[in-house]
Amino acid sequence: MSPTQQTNLVLHHPQAPERRVQVRIEGPEGYELAGKPLPHVLVLHGFKGFMHWGFFPELSRRIAEEGMVAVSLNTSGSGVGDDLETLSEEEAFFHSTFSHDLEDLDLVRGHLLEKGPCVDRERLSVWGHSRGGGMLLLHAERCGDYKASVLWGPIDRVKLFDEATRADWREEGEVRIQNGRTGQVHRVGLALLDDIELNGEQLDILAAAARTQTPTLIVHGSADEAVPLRAAEGIHAALPAGKGELRVLPDAGHTFGAKHPFEGCSEDLETAFRVSLDHLRRHLRPRD
């Protein structure tokens, strides 16, 4: 196990300082002092997730051991408090939107490109899970310069609720979502519903997939209980020829057997790590 080093910071949106993005940057030990440009991997969690959930710290460590830099973030609407573990910021969660997620990614990317000491601008990549996978696909397509994408159990659309639920949501002014892990009931306000209805074109994941030129690996469990396999199949089918690879793990679930707190890697998670890191190695080779 190679030593790594971590840096934690908080970024605020200039026009909305109440929206803060928690960031953890992890790279090989001493990489900043060495001054050598390294590949950076932008990592994003899913709905009700956070950068310290389950497999994410292990993912970050493995990326750093590969000689890359993992840049993980909690979105401004994640609801995660100062302890980086508890979904205690209910107001932030209530006002979260998909468009805010994309703005958060832009904020972190901008910080890296402006102030990152060892960023190889020619070897940037993204890695996202669930909702984070869908958002990073949109982000990567829009930026156009990422050399690799890894999507684990990605959503293929933002319009996830049925028409009856959306009608009730509009009438009540909120929808309540239970957190199966903690037992909390989280409230989501109309901002998310408005975002879905007003910004459908900008949030069209399948349309972005059809335009992307980023080599994209999708890893999905056949027994995913949160995002059906057909979502991964739809994204894969939409990707341009030669730009997509789909790896289906038989009988694997949404988190590939991982739990929070993390209890170690299952066989499915080890497979997901292996094929994903192989994908990054292929596409982030050092320049000649």
C-alpha cells in the first residue's frame, strides 16, 4: 500500500456564498512538492450519498496509489454537515437541484485549473456513481476535454418520478424521501421539480451521451435495486461508436456489496475497481 496525502477545503459559490462545496483531494505522498503534473479524477457521489460514504474513501486511495489525484466532492445540496458524515443540513438538501450539481462541478473544476499545483490539463477524467454518474456525463460532454469517464450504476434521466408523484409534489410543495440507512426522512422542495421541468434539454443525459467524445466505461450490477440495468444499456446504446464499454456484473447490487460504514471490498467491488482503474490507465497514459 503506497502512502498518500489528503487536503480538505470548502469552496463557496461567489454569487451564492451559502452554497458550499466540500472537497477532498488525495494524491501520492509528496506530489505537490514534486511539482510533476499528474492526471486528476473528479469523483461524485449519488443521491443521499457523500464523499466519505462506503467505498468512496477506498476509491480515492486507489486512484492516488495509481499516481493520480482524486478530487472528491460533496455537492452543495448533499445536506452533509461539518463532520462530513451526517446529513444534517436539511435546508441545503431541500433546495438541491441537478443544475446546482453541475454548477458545483464547474466550481471545483475551475478551482483546480486555476489553483491546482500539479494538474495535467491534458489528462483529466471523471468517475461518478448513480446520480453522480449522470451528472458527470453531462459535465464531461459539456466541457469536452476529459480523456476518460467511469460511470457506476448511472441514472439515464432526471425525470425519475411518475406523473402522479410529480402532481402531488407540486401540490404539497415538497416530496419526502426516506433514508433507508439512517431512518431520516428528507424533504425535497419544488426547486428540483422546477429544474427538471424547465431545464429538460440541458439535463438530457441520453442526448449528452450521444454527443460525447470521452471514452466511457459503464459498470452496472444486473441486480441493481436502485437504478435498473436498462439505464446503463440505454446510455451505452446512445454513446458514439467506439466511445463506450458496458461491464455488467452478474447479481451485483447498486453499491457492489459495499455498505456504510465500510466493511471491506466484496468480490463485485474488487471487480468494479479493477476494470475501472484499467480504463483510466489506458486513457490517461503519460504523454510522449
